[in-house]
Amino acid sequence: MLALNFPKYSFRFKNSENKVAVFDELRKKFVILTPEEWVRQHVVRFLISEKKYPKNHINVEKQLKLGKLSKRYDAVVFYPNGKIKVVVECKAPHIKITQEVFDQIARYNLSLKADYLMLTNGLQHYFCKLDYEEEKYQFLPEIPDYFTAEKR
């Protein structure tokens, strides 16, 4: 797989029906290794290892209802009280992060109401802090780590 713009992590792999699978620590199972999954696995490791987010506060690949539509978010990080701290949208490395991608995560966040957004294709990363009172967002150089981010 392509080297990504994250620290180097080690992963467990296996061949399954002529496809490579990677072990997902959060789902506790092997999942087919697609380019997007490769990015998602790096994001999860990054949040846990570098930003010190507790594993039990991270969910991946869960269904989300947007009106009558069913969508799936890539990853979310929860506060201890269940409120969502970060929504993460992962794209395959060959997918450019465009306004359309940003609009996608913004639509998801209409119902999730996270404090932070992270968009990545593994090569480029974008981080935003949302201000709901002022109805605007601020781009950040990085996502705050678990211990310095305000806790709700």
C-alpha cells in the first residue's frame, strides 16, 4: 500500500479469498484493505497513538440517518458524556479533498453536531473547529490532542 502522511505504524494483515485484509483494532476483526480503509486505519492509530484519544471513545463505520437517507461516517470521537468531539471523513489517497468533500462532512455534521471536523485522504489533512453560536468554522493546523481539547 501507498505510504501516507502519518507516522509509520505496524498492522496485522491476512489473505482472505484472494484479498488482503487488515485487522481493525476497534472492530476487533479483519476488514478488506481498500485504499480508503488504509487511510481510516492510519487515522485511528494517529488519534490513539499521537493524540491520545481513548480507543473506547472512537467509533468507525457506523450508520447515520440524514433525513430519509442512510449514510456511514468513517470515524467519530466521543466525549465521555457521549457528545461527539470529532467527525472524521476519510477518502482514498487518489481522491482530492475538494469543496464537495467538505460539503459531505458538513452535511453529516448537521445531525452529529461535533466540535471538530477532520478530512483526510492520507496525504492531505484538514482540521476545523466549529463555532455554532457564530455559525462559522476555523481551520486549524492540527486536531487537538485528547488532554488539551476542552472536555464537555
